[in-house]
Amino acid sequence: MNLHEAHTNLARRDVKKRVGRGPGSGNGKFAGKGMNGCQSRSGYAAIRGHEGGQMPLFRRLPKRGFSNATFRKEFAVVNISALKAFEEGATVSPAELFARGMIGKLNAAVKILGNGEIDRALTVKAHKFSKSAAEKIEKAGGKAETV
């Protein structure tokens, strides 16, 4: 290998596109952004639903119905089968469930569901119980208390 055969990898790098540098560059005058409009301006960011001044689709369509989303209450659900982790006679509260990682938030509203079986008497305190869960807890000799 001779000195004139040595070369760097500069040719492999992507060359930065220099826009707005005259008509000979192929990206002069409008710098590849077209003519006028918001996309040709600096600081442009696409706004969802924006149709360039035309009335947006979501405003053209009629509003119908009712959404319960603002009134809905989210519950952290725990099945009866998960309560086998507690020993006989224990008091199961939302704080206990959070400490054992059964619910995600300490101040979450807890609902106990009746999926599974329970074989020990527990005092379960929760914000809500399904009918089957309350029946199974009381059948096992425990108490289902609403907080």
C-alpha cells in the first residue's frame, strides 16, 4: 500500500444538505419547502386536526350522545384468589394491599371481585365488593366492610 492509496472514511459520511444557497444547489429560493403556507415558515409544528383554514372534520360533524368519562370512577380490582396471601384472621385494608403490591396506588379506590375461592376468615375493608365476593368472604367466616 502506498501513501496515495491511503484514504479516510470521509466519503462514507452523509453530507449535510445546505439549503437556500442559490439555484445551482437544487435547493435554492424556497429551500425545498415549497412556496407559502405554514409549512414554509420557521417554527412550524403540525397541529392535529388542522386543515389549513378549512373547517376541521371534528367541527363539521354533529355532536351526538353522552360521554360518562368525566363522571366515571376507576377502581383498583383485586380478586378473592389473591387474598390467600393473608393469614387467618388478618385485616385486609387498601394500605395492606398496596404494601404487598396488589394495587398500584395507595389512595386508589379498591373493589374486591369474586374470582377464585377463599378458605380462611378475613376482615376485608374495601370501597366496593361484588355480590359473589361478599358472599364468599362471609361464607368463609370473615367480614366484608365497606370503607
